[in-house]
Amino acid sequence: MPVIISVVLILTIAIQLLYHSQQEPVVAAADSLQLPMSTRTYVLSSLGEPIAASKILNLWLQAFDNQPGVSISFRQLDYTRLTKWLDTILKLDPKGRYPMLVAARVYGSVQDRERQRIMMDYIFYKFNENPHRHWRWLAHATIVAKHELKDMELALKYANALADKAAGNSIPYWARDMKIIVLEDMGEVEAAKILVGGLIASGEITDPYEITFLEKKIQVLESKLSDSQHNVEESTKNIQ
Amino acid sequence: MLTHIKTISKFTIIEAMRNRLVILTLLVMGISFGMIEFIGDLSITERRVTQVAILAAFLRLSAMVIITMFVVTSTVRELHDKTLEMILAMSVRRSSYYFGKLIGFSYVVVLVSILFMFMLLLYAPAEQVLIWGLSLMLEMMLVVAFALVMLFSFNQIPSALTGVFVLYAASRTATSIYLMSKYPIIPHDTLAQEFMDGFIEMLTWLLPDLHRYTQTEWLAYGTAQWSDLPPLAVQTFIYLLLLSSLSLFDFHRKNF
């Protein structure tokens, strides 16, 4: 082998190292979340593989807070854009549950009330599109609204939707009956009792477990109601 | 004629074995297994669906690349090494050479598809994998025929490979492009746009609708039915005849 080849090889390695040392150092910078492209663009770029594209986008979006060399919190993400990404992923794979799960349990668990509301509203919007598929996430949103956001009106709105759109037996009774619990927690014991009685009387409920649950609920509500009436009478007597 | 076809197809299979095609396929399976297990660890939910969706898409694309590379490189080498001229100097008909090659490559398609099916069995139900695998075989048969048309036309590896990849991508996405042009976000009525719309529609008529083949959804959600296969088999048969006629037309035109 000619010596010149070895010399050039060593020289080119040295030049490469020298060239690299002259480059600007790479600094980690957080990229903001851009708007997604149209669903068709992802279908085309994946050569007609929308489901595979949606799964890859799921993982990419899930890892967006961990960019090379930098970690950003979910609170720094633009949540309106985030919902557009989730929507795109769902359009690519309508049977997928991943986007709704991260909406409820990952992005919806952020310690930022405003962002939580955006995510819960997104879940509510998706539920209205397809109650049968997305009811479980709205049930979660109802709990978040009640316990984390402490917004009983919002919780009641979601619980109402769960009760109203409960066609057939596709939504279990514990989710449909969340409205009763929310009303009870709001102090609307009378309204809750009427609702429970109405549900039983309507004949729509055939599940024996649900009927037992509702009957027990009536007993609890009646005792609460009589307790509160008793308290009122006691305090009236004391005043007199 | 049948003896010639049998001999040529036999030597095509021997070449595939000597080219370490099986080892390459196993290597792809090994890499994809590592990748898919890693992806599975990243998933919060739908672990298996995520794994199988990405794996199926990856294996389908890998099968297309492996088979195209093998068909194009092996046949172009025969053209350049004058092996083809030597074969044709004997009493072998050009159509015998073509069909011998087509059948030989079909065996390779079956082999690669079966290996990939074994891997998918780790992640999806056997019946769905079987339907998916049979559909992959039909799809790859078309890829073989595409490759033979391209290499007889171009005689060069880069041009033939580019031709196959473009045709494959167009066949996979023609329907999506057509829907985009038919239902645009902003309506248009310019002559140029109407011409393009017409051209795209013509493509959907001329190209096989590959998006109906080997669907990832079958494995991800178990939606495949045996009744999905006959229309694909009919389309494959029709298009194989078309591509074979095209190849033989070009093959007979050439002087060696």
C-alpha cells in the first residue's frame, strides 16, 4: 500500500477533528410545539400507513417534554395546540385510546387550573362526538372538575352529559349516576332524590345491581334530608 | 419451455440463497424486534397495538426494499455480465426467461413473507397474521413485476430502483392524493388545477390500489376477514398480467 494513502488518512482524521473543534457548541433549546399538519399529509408521508403514523406521533408527542438536552414541563406547552395534535392522532386512528388517555391522565394532571380546563373541555368535546367510545374519559373529567378544579358547576355539566347520552347499556351505571353524587355534594339533596326516583320509575334501568344501588342511594338521601330538616327545626326552636 | 422456466427459477432461488438474503431478512427481524420492544417500553397504554402497528408498517416496507433490491441487482448483473445473452443464445425463449425469473422471485417473496409472519405471531393473533402475510405475498408479487418492468426499461440499478420506489409510493398513496384533490380545502376551478385533478384520477385508474393490501389495521384491531383476500388476488392477477405483458413487450424489442 502506498505510504501516501496512510498519510492522507491520518491527515483527514486530524482535519475532521480540527473542523469539529471550530464549530459553534451545540446548546440545548426547547422547541415550542408547532401546529400539526393535515391528517392527509401524515397519511401520505407514511405511505398510506395512518395507524402506524398515529402510534409514532403518540410517542413523539408524549416525549415532547424531553427534548435533546433539555426538559420542559407540561405547563410550558401550548395546550390549545396540544389538543389539535391529539385530534390529528385520533383522526389517523379513530379506534386508538392513547390520545384520550394522555389527555385525561397526563396532560390533564398538570398543576395548572387553566390548562386542566382546556384538557377537560377537549375530553367533553370528544365525548359529544362519540359518547360510546369516550365516556370513561368524561367520567374522569367529572372527578377532576369536582375534586381538583373544585368547580361543581363544571362537574355537573359533565355528569349531565354522561347521564343524558347514556344510550342503551354502553355506559355503566356508576358513570351515568355520577350526576346524583355531584348533586348530593352540591347540597342539592332533594334534586338528587327526585332524579334517583325518576330513574327507577322510568323503567329504563333493568340492571338489578343498578336498581339496588339507586334504592340504597334513596335511603341515604332521605336520611340526609331528614337530618337537615331536623337540624333546621332544632335551630328554629333554639332561636325561639 | 416448462423445463427452461423451471431451470431458470431454480437458479434464481439458488442465487437468493447465495446472496445471503435469508440472513439479511433475519437481520431486519432482529433489528425490528429490538426497536419494537423499546417502543413497547415507551408506551403508556395500548402497548401491543402500538408495537404491532409500527412493526407491521416497518416489515412491509422492509419486505418491499429487500425484494426490490434483490430483483433489480441480480437481474441487472445478469444483463451486464452477458449471462442473459448466453442464455438467449441457447434455444431459450425470452418469455421462458421472464417467467422463470418471475417464478423464482415469487419463491423469494414467499420465503421473506413467511419469516416476517413468524415474527408477527409474537404480537398478533395467528389468523390475522396469516391473512396479512398472504396479502403481503400478493403485494410483493406486484413489486417483483414492477421491478422487472423497470429494469428491462432502464437497464441501470439507480434508475430501476427509483422507478420501483416511485411507482410503489404512487400506488400506495394514489387514493389519498385523489381524495385531497377531489375535496380541497379551498375550491378551485383553474384549467391547470382541473388538468392535475384529471391526471390524478387517471393514476387511480391505472395503478393498483395498494392501500387495500396488507393493512396494519388487521393486525392492530383484528379486523381482517378471509373475504378481504379474493379481491386482492383478482387485482394482483390482472396487474401481474399487465406488467408481464409490458415487460415482455420491452424485452422482445431489445437487441442483445
